[in-house]
Amino acid sequence: MTPLLESKAFDRGIDGAIQCFSREQAEALANFQADESLQKRLEELAEKCSEGDLSEEERAEYAGYVRANNFLSILQSKARVRLHELGE
């Protein structure tokens, strides 16, 4: 599957679920932020990554956080669209 087709399929799969969100749920998702301890850990790993000092375990942990952040960013964007549809 090409990246464009994969992206369209992903969007189509997520869009239906987002339509189930109430205004309150969409607002909560759109405004979600990681807690302070997670933010601190992400900053530590990002700094070590920039310096090339991540262990294999830290690299896997950081990759997991990056994937989660990318997914969350997409969901938050879609939640904002949902809020617009609901007449935020």
C-alpha cells in the first residue's frame, strides 16, 4: 500500500470513531497534555537522543513515546475538527 493510500485509510478508520465523541469528549482530547513527569522524561530522552547517548532500551522507549505523540496529535487535530462541526 502506498503511503498516501495508507494515510487515507487511516483517516477513514479514525473519522468514524471521532464522530462518536461528544463535545465534552472532543474538548478533553483536544486539550490533553502529558503530565509533568512524562514531559520531563521526554525531554531527558530527547536530549540524550540529540547527543547520540541513548541506550538500546532508551531508544525503544523514546520511539514508543514518539509514536504515541504522533497518534495523539492526529487525534487532537480530528477532535478540533469535530468541535468545529459541533459549533464550538
